[in-house]
Amino acid sequence: MRAASGKEVLVARVLAAGGAAGYGFTLNEDAAVARDMAAWDALARSKGVSLLALLGGSYRKSVKAEKDDYPCIAPDWPNFRKGILESRWNLLRIDPFAWGSVEIVQTLAASAASFELGIAFLAPNEHPWEFQYCAALAATVKGEDSKVIFRKAFQDRELRVKDEPGIGVDWASEPGFKEIRWQNPQK
């Protein structure tokens, strides 16, 4: 899909067994990220709960978003483990779109909690959907210094966390989303 900003967005749809549709996206070329997100969205919608509920609940109703230029931790398990054990970081900066799945992100968040580290989720393209998704992930982390970060000169703010069925992304905020013509699955 072409976003209103002109960027290309890869959008995926997953249909749950009961027919609930879930959606996911990425602004990079990793379709696995979009499919994983869509699968979680479909599961949450099929159960009538939010992603927050599926991941154990929310610790806050809003999440701070702020500019941060420090590098994110590369999606490299051996380096991550070594860095944690060597106390290399006081804040884990994670790009959830680079690490790839909700399960991995939750494992990273659990590691942060175990070592009493804060965690920051990068919205790499500063797209509203990225901010909403990162805010939902940050809200499920117990630590008070969990936040969303971005790179460009964007105004710091509080992001409201949505507690509605699905992953909490306002799909209608992109006009092109409603124009997607989804194929109906063959039965």
C-alpha cells in the first residue's frame, strides 16, 4: 500500500479459524513482521480482547514518546545475551520491527525486567501505526521507564494506549487501507 506520506507499507491480513480478520504492517520488506502482527491481531479480535490482555495486561494508559539518537540493539541473540551479562546498557533500545515477532519482543522485555533495565521501542519511520504498535508493546512492560523512541525532530509527547480488541492500531488513519481489495480465501 502507498501511505499518505508516499512511503510503501507492506500490509498483511490473517483470518482466524472463526473468521476474525487481523492486520499487520511493516515499512520495511520483512513480510514475517507483518504476518506475525496480523496473527496476533486476529487472535485478539477472535477473543474480543486487546493485545494488551493477551500479553498479560497493561501497566499504563499512556506511554511517553521522545527523541533518542542512541543506537538500538541489533537483532543478534549472542550479542544481546553478552551485553546483558556485561551490564552494557541501562536502557534496552529495541526496534520491534527488526527483531521480528511479538514473542521475541516479550522475551527482550522480560530480560530487561530481570536485570532491572528500562526498555524503549523504536518507531523507525515515525509512522502513526508504528507509534501505536510500539505504545501497545511498551504498555505491557512493568518498568516505569518503558517508552517509545524516534529519531527525527518530532515533538515529544504522550501516546494513548488503546484497550480495544486487536493490536490497537487505527487502520483508518491511512486512507489507502480501506482501498485494499482483499481476496476471499478459497474454501
